[in-house]
Amino acid sequence: MTEPTTSDSKDTILDAAQELIAQHGFAGFSIRDLSRESGLAKGTIYHHFVDKRAIYRSVMERDLAHMTGAMQEALTGIEDPVRWLHAFVAAFLRNAEARRTHIRALLRELGAMEDGMLQVARRVRDQVGAQVEDTIERGIAQGCFRPVHPQVAVMSLIGAMNTYIAWQLVVEDGAIDPATADVIVDFFLFGLIKEERSL
């Protein structure tokens, strides 16, 4: 039988930890549970990670890296700002649906996260937000978007998506309808009012 490589055993630990976190949350699993779930000795786990917090942080970082990689792939080559926003929202919602157990665990844990874990979440938020902000600024420069405050627009769009995701996956325990991307983008671009009017 071939011994697992260092990289293989680390991935095995993270895969098992992600399952346990999804089922029980950060507080609800132990290194003993992780050893049993992964099939690896506790010594092997401690060889890779100093403690449970480091494992949780690595699970978050790996999952968020997969998400941002998939988002980048979905958005590559799209120059038109409106098409880019639609592709962004659709990819964001698809990724949430595919990662639903991890998203649910993350939303449950968010309020209790320690600073190091919150920094990971903030880093991803900033990376994703910067891409959306760049697209909005490009749309303003091209004349297809009216001049708005780009950061407020980013927060509005991401806030709408995250609220929908949290509601569907955590409150309703439901699925994410792919058609919702059209609704969110349409609402973001055109709002509720049928005709242009001043406030």
C-alpha cells in the first residue's frame, strides 16, 4: 500500500474537517473526530496544523480560493459591464449552491469568528468587491451606467446576493434558483420605478 504524500494527507484532513464543520460547526468537532473521519493519526494531523483553529482557517481559505477561482473562470473575457455583472451574479449564486453545506456552516459561525478567520473572510470580500467596483467604474466611464458611488453600488449588489443566499440556504433550507441571477441583476440595474424621475 502506498503511503499518502504530505499534500494528500493535508487535503484528506481538510476534506474531513470541512465535512465535520458543515455537520457540527467549529465548536462541535474535535481532533479525535477529525482523526476518525480522515482515517489519519492525530500525530499526522498535528504535523500539518498546530490546532483546530488553524485547520478551520485553512478550510476557509481553501474553500474561498476555490470559489474565487471558479468566479474568475466564469468572468474571463467578458468586457461588457452589463454582461459581466450578470455573469458575476450567476457565478456567485452557482458557487453558493455548490458549496451550500459550507456556506450554511460559515453563516452560522460568522458572529463567533475570531479575528484571524474574519480576516480571511474580509480578504475575499475585498477581492470580490474590487472586481465589481472596477466593472461599475468601467461602465460609468463607457456611459452605460449613470454616475453612482461605486463602493455603495458594490455593497448593494453583494448585500442583495448574500441576503438571498442566507435566506434560501439557512432560513428556508432550500435551493438557489439559477433564474434569480436575472432578477437580482435586473433589480440592481433598473430598480422598481418604471419611469425615470427625481427623488
